[in-house]
Amino acid sequence: MAIWDKLNPAKWVADMADSVLDKIFGDKASDEQKMAFRLAMYEAAENSKDRFNEFVIAHTGAAKDMPRSIQIIRGLVRPVITFVNFGALMWLVYQWVYGPQGVVLDLPLKLIFSLNLLTLGFWFGDKALERSGLLKFLGDAMGKKKDAS
């Protein structure tokens, strides 16, 4: 399960609509009707993800249609941001340890450290969550929470 599935707003709407259906109709709707509604909501959520991907490709263009130089520049954006963030963190740590005493670097250090956490979370967070089983655990916990209510 990709992290996109947890962060997809269309899935949130589908889940909320599912709980609203149970509260409004309760026992009045048959199980087949409820399942048909759930299926339609989740299909709509998947279609919204597909439409968004199509929009991005239509807006920015497919990679195969771009010149090789643009492909290289687009491919370097994320690594350059990562190296700049890491370099800024190393410079701040160096200044904090070996720089002039009395210089307050707490706020810049916290900001740069946070940017590095975001960058590393972007690069490795999805795989780490999948491989650790935490994503499955959270999904199971959310499922049990729904069943309990």
C-alpha cells in the first residue's frame, strides 16, 4: 500500500461517505446496496488519482517528448535540493561547534534540520514505512477503529 493511498483526499471523502451512509440509512439499505455504493466511491477515488496523473502529464508533458537536456535538469532538481539542504546542515553544525561563541544558531539549526528531515522522509519515508510494517499496522488500526464505531 503506497503512502498516496493514505494521503488521497478522494479516499477520505469515500471513507466519510461510507460512514455517513451507515448513519443515514443504517438497516434500511441492503448489504448489496451498501457494497455497490462503497465500490462506486472507491472507483471514483481511483479515477480521481488517474485523472490527476493525466493532468500532470498533459500540463508538463511526457518525459519521452522532452529534449534530453530538460530531462537531465528535471532529474537533477531533487538531488540538488537534497545536497544543498545537507550542505547547509553541515555548515550550520560546523558553525555551531567551531564558530564564534555566543552566536545564536538555534533557530537556523532547527529550520535546516527540519528541512533535512522532510527531504530524507521524501526520499526514504515511503519504503521505510512499507518495509517496517508500520503502514500495514496503521491501516489495520484504522480498519479496527472503523469496525468499532
